[in-house]
Amino acid sequence: MTDATRQGSKRRPVRRLLGVAMLGVATFALAACTPAPDLAWQPPVRAAVTSFDETTGDVAGAEAGATPLDHYRIRDSAPAVDARWTEVPGQTDLNTRIRLLVIDTVGAFASRLGTVYEPEAAAAGAGLGNRGCEAGSSSTPAAEVLAQGGATEGEALVITCEIVVASGSEFGERVRVVEGTVGATPAVTRDESFVFFADTATAQQAGGADVITADAALSIWNELVLAARRELGALWDTQVAPPSETNAAVLAQGFADVTPTPDGGLRIGIPAGLLTPEMDVSGGADAAPPISPDGETTLVVGEPISHRFPSIHIAADAAAPMLTDLGRELVAASATPQPLLAGERPLAGERDVNCELFACVALTFDDGPAPITETLLGQLREQDATATFFLVGPNVQRYPEIARQIDDDGHQLGNHSWSHPQFTTLDDKKIEEEVKKTNDAILAATGERPSVFRPPYGDVDARVLTKVGMPSILWDIDTLDWEGPPHETIVDRGANEAEAGSIILMHDIHDSTVGAVPEILTGLHDRGFVLVTIDQIFGGVPAAGNSYTSAR
């Protein structure tokens, strides 16, 4: 062994001892700085975000059952508004909350644009017979929702909805509000959802935030951020900081959009504006955007996560400890779908219809009742529509059971005289006799006394109005069906000429007229109309002593 070798073998233990000593010093220094362990600490409950995909389905239960739901839709061109929603018969509080959201949102949008919403009928072929909530509308990209509203240029507002639970006595509806611009430079400026729950047996009301406990918020936040990172292609996890005040407020908005899913889990909406440093997995402004496992999704630096994923899905096991009592009831209803239980649905002619919100039209029929009227009543019943029948006295006496069926179906009864004369040619006594005899016949057959009158041929003046003692209801759309025009002509006049507030004149004594009614009803619904009675279109019985051609 050489001297050099001997020296090297002697130096190794020194270096080794020096390294051990230095490690010991460092360990001591770190230990001196380490705080005392928190013996009460528990790892955060992992929310188990299983998916950002809603293809598993959102609706729990179905609307099948004894009580159908009421579906609505309104559209205006200036301001550009398209709104649709669903209401539950008998649930006044729930329906009021949903409708007020629509009215307030539309009003605020119109006011911001310096205009006023007014009910408007669309052109033929508008497709507005498709009303109420749409399955899948919650997950449709906001830009697509906005484009479906019918506007072609400028600022637009679209309100859509989805039924999220309808089982037993549990009902829930998500209403989504999307604003932005359409046309050459489309952009979404608002995308916000609100959930309304009701127990139809107790009328208890709730929102999405009532489904989960307050303690669940931090767990959901933590897992949302981590799951978003993984979904966006990050290959590593990171420690998630508590939400800032801004993000906490945005997250609270998301908790207004919490709903059960059919698998017993939860869907939680991700509101616009939610952005944290942890979600930026792009590697910096100069780096290429990462590609997610699906090979398509990328995240632009500084882009909120909601632009890519509108919601998250939490599995049933992880969701269970987060649920409030209401949440557990909703999840149970979701897991065991039953027909929805709700209140009795009023007949179409007996509903409270706001014709300042809806495009209303009054379909009226003269000269009956007649045997063909029974077919007409079936057509109206099938399309959940109503009308006003101006009856002639002798026909009421001849067919009292048909007159009674008109009333039983919720339609309005009107007086159309006894002998169908020109009233301006009659003396005062004859005018009074014509009206009284017909009123008495209608009262005897139906138990109802008419409150409105239609003069034959529209022949009326101030003297006649005074003697009749009832409002005179004329028309602004005359189908001239009594002339026997072609079927297509009757349909076109009845369905395509009306405006909001119109009164349409037809006769239920002609087979050709009744044969055209189904297509007329379909056409009116397609243009966005709600079929109403005379009293409904005027918001009550019109004033006596006046003559009306429309409700405009």
C-alpha cells in the first residue's frame, strides 16, 4: 500500500463523520423550527369529484302522473329576449318565485338597453310551441344557448330551464340565465343558474344552497381545484390554498346551483369567474397550452375553469356526509322515481294569465251551440286551449247539454242574441228582450249568466250599448269562415294574422271551421300565443257600455 493510499483511507472517515455531523445540525435546526403537532388535525374529506361530464343524466324522476306541468315561453325582438320555464299546478309560492326571476331578469335587461319588454307574437314557423324546460339545457355551452334564442344581432337574453327532480312530492327546477351578444362578434357576458326546490305536499321552499351543509364548502373547493387540474392535464397535485374572498363569493353563487343526480350523487354548478393560480397548469404565458386526456380541452392562461366545465359531479358515497335533511330527501327521491304529486290543475279558461307577460289571443265562436261543437270542445281539450262562445238563445234551448259542456270545460259564455238581428234597427224594448231571453236560456242550461255580448254582424252604437248593459265584444281578425273559403285559407287567417291582444272571429256551426281548428291552434302555439278567454285577455270583465275590437 502506498503512502497516498494510506492517506486516502485515513481521510474518508473524517469526511463521513463531518457529513453526519452537518446532517445532525440541520436536522436539529429544522426540528427547532417545527411547530408542535396538531393532534386534532384530520385530513380533509375528499369530495371525490368523479366527473365534469353530465352525460349520466340530470333529471331524477319524471313528470309522469296525474298532474301535468305548466310549460311557458315568451319572446320579444326589442329587447331580444327568449325565456322558457315550467310551473307546478297548485304550488303558488314556487311558481311565483320562478316567474318573478323571469320577470325581474327580463325587466332589468330591457331597462339596461333603454327599452321596455312587451309581449310579441312571432312569425309563422317560429317553433315557440316548444315550451318549458329542456333536458340537457344545463350543460349546453352558453354560446349555443344564446344562439338558440332567435336573435341575430346585438345584445340578447335567453332564459332556459331543466327539471332536476320530479318524484313523489319532491320537485326541483334549475333556471339558467345567459346574456351576451350575437351576430358578427358573439360573446357571453353572463351565465348564471338558480335552483328552486319544493315539497309539493308541505309547500316547503328551498334553494340549491339548502342541499349541502356549510362544512362541505371547503372540501368541495379543495377537490374542485385538484380535479380541475387533473382534467386540464396537470401531471402533479399541489396544495390548495383556501378560497379568497372573491372566490368564496363566487363559489357561494355556485352553491345556488346544487342538485341531486339519479345515481344518488350531487351536481354542483361552477359559476363564471372562478379562477385560482392552482388551476393555471399552462406553464406560463410563453408555454404551449396543455392538452387534457380527451385530447381536445386546453386552458388559456388566466381563463376561468367554468369556461371549460360548467359543473362537477360528486359520487354518492362522498356526497352523503355533505347533505342536509332536505338534501337526503331529494337524493332519496332521485333514487326511487315516482309520479310527481301536485295540486289540481285549473282548466285553461280558469287560470290566472298575465297578458302583459304573454302574447295572448282570444279565439271566439259565434252562433252555437251545435252538434259539431262537441268535436270542437274535444280539440280544445286536447291542446289545452280555451275559447269564448257567443251563443244564440234557441240553439241553447235545443242543445242545453252542449252549452253545459262548454261551461264545464272552463270556456267563457257570451250572449249573441236570440234571433240574430241587426240591433241598430231594433227599438229599445226589442233590444232588451233579445238580450234577456238569451241570458235566461244560458242561465237555465249552465247555471251561469253571461257577462259579455256580441252584436250580430258587429252592428252596434251608443244606444244599443246603453240598452244591452254589457260590454260589446267585436273582433280584429275575421276568418270569414261563413263564406266557405278553402281549408288552407281558414287556417292561414286564423293562425297567421293575429297580433298580441287579438280577438279572432269564427263560427262553430260549420264543419269546415271545426276541421281547421286543430291546425289553427297548432299555428297559434307555434307563434308563441297563449289562448285565453275574453275576460282573461282583458284581465277581468271589460267595462259595460263600451265596444272592443281587441285588447291592445
